[in-house]
Amino acid sequence: MRFLLCCFLAAIAASSTLHASSVDDRHAAIDRALNFLHKTALDDANFSRYGADLLWCFYTIAHTSSDPQLSESAGRMGRELALRWRKSHRHVPADANAAGIFLLVTGAYSADRLGFPDRRFKAELRRAAAKFTAQDYLGFDPAQAPPRLDNPGRYDQWYGALIVTFFGDAYGIRLGAHYRDVLQWLPRLRPYEGYDDDTEFDIFYAITHVIYTLDRYHERRVSSSLLPNELAFLRRKLKQAIEDEDPEMVGEALDCLKATGLEHDPQVAEGLQFLVSTQRPDGSWAGDPDDLYTEYHSAWAGLDGLRDYRFHGRVKTLPVH
């Protein structure tokens, strides 16, 4: 009996050590990814090209992380970068097109949230934004109709419109339409079966960005009952992404499943282990210097897939007109 008890206690100790090790490995991977993102942003050429996106990355990590140390580190890095972004964006360029206006809105909103607002710049941006139409910003007018259902790129076009209108509404500058104008067409894009790999790729990112924009990029939980079709698709694609060794898909699937209350699901645990075991020494998961976006986006998606969240409130209904 004493022998069996000793064996039982030894098994418990081994299990606890293994769990602690996996947690430590996950935190180390998160730190490597954050440092990679910061190093990327410190390069002037990189920041000039992707500064608005990187600002949002650091803000969301700082704002929604349940780990105080991660939150503090990302916030410090983000504030440093926001001040730098503001110094190089004093005025709206006279020749800014619709895509350029969107990037400026994203950067300005992120800089505001990181503690560096600029009223004069926002006023200039509001005037410049009014020159363009929904067609200019989104490629269609969601107040009138969804993307054409015979358009092979309709999912890509639709989730791009979700992102643009989310930031426009959040910052208070209308970019051709409102977020709810775009989201209303979600039922028209179902079901999600019977498509080729390219279309499924677009569907996957459309679904993740439905969840991101509904939960304001990790601020709130989303009731799983709102999106049963979407969650079923995410689960299927997460399994496939692990098999295909696609870390960006794995990361985005994980943070979306966590947002819908599935953080303790065995499939999420499998995804976490995949990310920990496949991270590169520099902190990224994919891409190369000639594909910088994939490099830093893989680090961002991997970090978000690995980290824990501090949610405030729950989305229980879809926005309607």
C-alpha cells in the first residue's frame, strides 16, 4: 500500500512539473514573439510601411492581456512607438487615397488609445475621409447590398470591409459605411461547405475577423451561441492548420476559440503545444526578410494564440440596424 501511495504521489509531482514546464515554455515563447515584434517596429523602414498595424498590435496586447508583466511591456513599447508615429504624421497628405486614409485612421486611433491624441490631425483626417465613397473604401456599398455572391473574392472583400468600418466607427470617422452595414450580410455568406482551398482560406479569415470586430479585438467574450456555424468551421480548420503546419491560422483560431469560452478545450491545448514547439529562435513562426508582413504577422498571431486574456463583458447579440 505504501508503495502504491508513493507511486501515486510521484505521478502527481511529475504531472505538476510537466504542467509548470509547459506554462514556462509558453511564457518564454510569448516573450520571444513580443521582442521580435518590437525589434521589427524599431526599424525605420519597417515602421514607415507597417507602423499603423504594429501600433494596433502593441495596444491590443497591452489592453487585453491577463498577464500584468506582458501588458506593461507591450504598453511601454506601444507608447514609445505611438509618440514616434505622431511625430511623423503631423498632417494628412493632400494626395492621400482611400487606402491611405484608412491606414491613417488606424494609426491615429491606435495612437489615441496609447495616450497620444491629436485633435487637429483628426479634424484634417475627417475632412479628407469625406471625399471618398463606400465604393472607394470597400469596393461595394454595404448599405445597399453584400459583395456579389458570384465574386470568388467576396469573403476577402467582405472581411476587409469589416476591418475598415470597425476602425472608422471606433475612431469616429465614417469610412464609406458603418460596421453594422457590413455585418448585416453575415447570414448571406453562409453556409461554408463545398468550397476550394483558396475560398476556404478567405472564409477562415472572414470568420476570425467577425469575432475580432465583435469583441473589439479581445476586449469581450462572444457568446458561442451567436456563431455556431462559424465555430464549427474554425474547429475544422484548426485541425487542418495543425496538420498543415500553418502557425498563423493556428494562432487566429486559438484566440477566437478562447474568446468564445473554449480556452480549456482539448483542441485548444493541442494548438498551444503546436505553437510552442514550432516557434523559430527569433520569435517568429513564418516568413523571411523578403516577406516581412508574414514574419511579423506570424509573431503577432502566435503570441495572441498563446496568451491569456482579460475579458470585460460579453457580446450576447449581433449589432442590428
